[in-house]
Amino acid sequence: MADLLGTALSVGNGFSQTGQSNTDMLLEAFRRTKQPDIDALNNKKTVLESRQVFLNQLNSKLQTLQGRIDDLQQEGANSKFARYKATSSDTTVLGVTSSDEAVPGAVSVKVERLASADALIGSRKTLADAYAYAGDTKTIDVGGTSVSVTFAADDTNETALKRIATALNSADDTTINAVFIKDTTTTGHLTFAAKSTGASNQITFSDGDALADIGITTAALNPNTATRTLSTGAAAGYRVADYADLSAKATVNGVEVTRDSNEPSDILPGITFSFLKAQDAADQPVSVTVSSDSDGVADSVIAPLLSAFNDVVSFLGSSAQMRGDTTLRSLLSSLRGLFGREVTTTASPDSPKFLADAGITVATNGTLSVTKKDMLKDLLQSNPQKVADLFVSADGFAEKIKNSIAGLTGSDGSIATRTDSLRTQITAVTNRTKEVQKRIDSQAESLRKEYQKMQELYLKAQNQTALLNGFTY
């Protein structure tokens, strides 16, 4: 510090060409001498933070991999490999989807009738006429919904029918929609439409004054029979005479089936049909084929596991953070070695025991991919359980990965422990940096005061010398 003060005093106490005072120049020079201490701490913090980021990224990738393993080791995971797809020869007539319960094979389906919703139409009423029960309260029971409606004394047919429709539609859990329709400018009908299709959802009613006023009575309409009264332009009636005709009808391999819905899922195991168009008598049946969905298994079951595995292997193999870390180097070596390890818990002697037996190959960096797709496809089509054993048996590929990464993930895993330690070290370095900077600032302030004091003494000495030089002898 004395050398700095000497240097500063020797250059005077004015301002430099850069506009800095000699004091500022002195303090700047002092801070430069101390900057290596700060730089060393900042560099150490950068290294620790870089390590922390690396471990966080690795932990995320390992958790994703663990999630893929968990998906394959849950109960019933074997069925994921026995996946089937269904196809229709005419998708304008019949749509089809399949689930894991589907059985391979082929059937013929002829769609003879689509399911429809029942409709009941009241007789035509002159809108302006006074309503027959104006000023009274009546109970209306349609489609299992019963409501009580009070009519105004001045209600006309139009306002009364609207009241009935509003009351029915406002009821809880109603199975019908009531709609008032004007067929001419002076006449109209009260209509009822079932919310669901099929014979079991036919519209029933109970006789009553308000319904009888629009022609809806049991005697007149003969409900719940094959000979229901059809509606005409003026008289009340149903849209379909035989209530059974409200259900969809199809012939599957010569067997006639009926369902209330156009999307039945209980005709064939694991198959959901979508009846889209009724066929004419001369039309050929639609062919439905159920076959192994090997591509679907490869894409949705095997590929996600391999992708998560490859992500971890690639990340470890390309990171400079691996240097000197024996634990992670051992992990990478273990993962890369899984390709050549035999699965010993397969169900039958001729089951594939190595990933290579299922068309999977390994790259030079240890990543895996299905390159022999026909080999995998043949296995899935002939016996999907053999492929399942390769991946999800007690000693399968998924279990081998799980054992390799055990102890790394989770709140008490080594990665979490390391991350916590790094967080503590980063905090300590940050605090240390603050302390060193504070000490440097304190020393700089002390230096400023000392220099200012020296300048004052120097100026005082100069003044005294000038005063003495003014005396004559």
C-alpha cells in the first residue's frame, strides 16, 4: 500500500487525461491487484453450477426412463404387446376400432338399418284458439318425465303448448326434447323427440287431459307395439310404426344382431363398430379384419423405452462432466452393456433371449434401434408373449435397466444427494465472494482516506515551504 501511495503522490493530485482523479486511479489499481481473488471464486461457482445443471438434466432423463419402465412393469403390461388393429373394407358404411381384447380373424358385416331416436308428434292445433284447459293445472307425463303445468286464463293453444314444452325441457334428467313447431302461419304441433336412439328408448306416455287435447292417448296411438299409429299431417302419431325398428340392425357372419346404438362395442370382443350407412339388399357385406398391430406395438410400447434409454446414454456419452466421475462412468458402461446380456426368464426355450433376436441393434455409442423390423413384426404376429418376456419378464430388458439406475433417482438417490451438496457449496462460494468483495471495498475505502490524509499533509508542507521561501535574508 505504501508503494501505491508513493506512486500516487508522485503524480500529483490533479486529474488524468481520462477524467479520473488520482484517487480513483489509485483505487482502481488496488482493485486490480485483488481481482484474481474474486475471479477464482466466480470460476469455482461457474464450475459448480455447470455440474448442478448437468445433474439436474441427467436426473430428468433418468426419471423419464424410469417412467417408461414403470409403464411396462405395471399389472397387465404383457397385454401391451398383444395389440390388434381392425380394418373395414368400406369405411363409408362401417367404421371399426379395436382394443387389446380383440381376437385376430375376419368377419362379414352387413348394415341393414341404423339406430334412430323415437319421435312423437301431437295433432295440429289452431294457434289462436283459446286453450281447452286455460286457467287449470294439468299433469303431463311423457318419456318418464312428469311435470305439473298451470295455464293462464287467457292462454291460447300456442302459448299453452309452449308452456308444456318449457316445463318438460326444464325437468331434471328428462329423456326427451319437447319442441313446439308451427307448420303454417296459423297452426302448429307439439312434438317430442327421444334424446337417445334405439327401441329401449322409445317414447312412452301416460294418458292425461293435456296430452289427449293434442291427440296423444293410448287407445289412439297403440304405443309399445309393432303397430303404433303413424303421424299424418294433422293427426297425432309416431314417426316409426314398429318401435323395434328404432334399433340398429346388422348381420354379422350370418347372425342377426340389433343394438340401440350405432356404435356397439359388445358384438365382438374388443371391437367397436360404427354403423354409418344402411346397405341395400343387393349390397355386399363389409369385410372386417382383425390382425396383429405390430407397428403400433413398436411405435407405442417399444420405441418410447428405447428413446428414453438412448437419451440417457447419448447424454452421458457426450458430456464433459463425465471426466473423473467413476459412478456415472460405471452407469454408462452398465447401460451400454445391456444389449449383450441374456434374458433368462423367458417363457419358452425358443423365445428371444437377446435384444438382437427381436431385430434391435446397437450403435457404436451404445444407443439402440429397431433396424430389422420384419424380424420384430414376425415375432409379434406369431407370439407376442415372447416379445413381452424379452422386455417385461423378471429378468427382462426393463428390469435390467431398472437395476442399472437403481440408487440414482428419487429424493434419497445419489443424484439428489449430490445436487444438495452442490447447492450448499454454491451458497458457500457466493457468501465467500460477498465477504471478499466487502473486505476489498473496506480496504479501498481505508486507502482512500489514508491517501486523502497524505495529500492534505503534502499540500500543507508545500504551503509552508512557499511561505518560508518568501522571507528575505
